[in-house]
Amino acid sequence: MWTWWHNDLGDHPTFGGDFEAALGAIRARTVILNAQTDSHFPPVDSEYEARHIPGAESRPIPTIWGHLAPFNTEDQGFIGAALRELLEG
């Protein structure tokens, strides 16, 4: 829990605490997947992060399963399709 609450990508000498600059330094193809109903990582957070990562996309999983969406068989199809698209791109 400590890492989750205190993890800050920008907390590095290269970025001097600038979270947005750290996100902007990411060069990997990026699709952020989280459930529309995820209360731990809500889509609004992912949309913010995607805006600061060059070429990134936030693609919320349409599910009622929240943070547990990856364990739902129906949601695994959505996740798998996004990952295949990302890796084939």
C-alpha cells in the first residue's frame, strides 16, 4: 500500500518532481486499460495520464466488474483485443 500511495513517476532527479514531464518521456506505444467502474484507478485518471504520454490512448473497459475486470471472462476478450492491437501495431 505504501508504494501505491507514494509512488510518483516524477520523483526522480531527471524530472525534478514533474509528473507530467515524466509521463511525456514515455516513448512506448501505450494503451491504458482500466474498467469504467474501477474505483481504484478511475478512467478520469487514465485520461489525464494518456493526454501527457505521446500517442497514448485511454480505453476504459465497459464492465461492471470494476478493478476485478481482468478476472471476468467477458472482459478478457476486450483486454486481449486491445493488447493484440497494441502489439501488432
